[in-house]
Amino acid sequence: AAPRTNRTAATMGLKEDFDKAAEEAKALPASTSQEDQLILYGLFKQANIGDNTAPKPGMLDFKGKAKWEAYSKNKGMSKDEAMENYIAKVAELQEA
């Protein structure tokens, strides 16, 4: 592989690592806590979409509200940083 000399090449490697981590996340044990699942969800959305601009779900939509809040916690985080954090969180959960 050619050495990574520019930002685009570095980002491409990060995206590949992120995609790999996203596949690995699907194989995490069912015992993975809901809190950890929400952290991964929020980071995944931030990495792929950017800041949450959707309106907050109604108070009776508990699942939707939890997902919205997990996503919104990452507001202002760059997509690259979200990818890095997602990769690290998946690796942490695989070791647990």
C-alpha cells in the first residue's frame, strides 16, 4: 500500500476502518448494554450524517427519544472524530 501522504488518503483509511467496525458491531454479544448500544448508535449517525437536525420525538416515544438524545450528544463533533470514537468503542466492547 502507498504511504498516506494527504488528508484524503488518511480519511479513506479511516472510512474503511469505520466500515469494518460497523460490521464487527453487528456481532457484539446480546449482553451489550443498552447504554453502550446507544453510544454506538449516536456515534454512527454523527459519523455518517453530521449533527442531528431532526426534531425531538414526543415524550411517549421512549425508544425514539433515547436514540435522538444519544445522537444529539455528539453535536459539533466532526465526522472523522465520530468515526474514530466509534472504532474505539467497538474495540472496547469486543474486549469486554
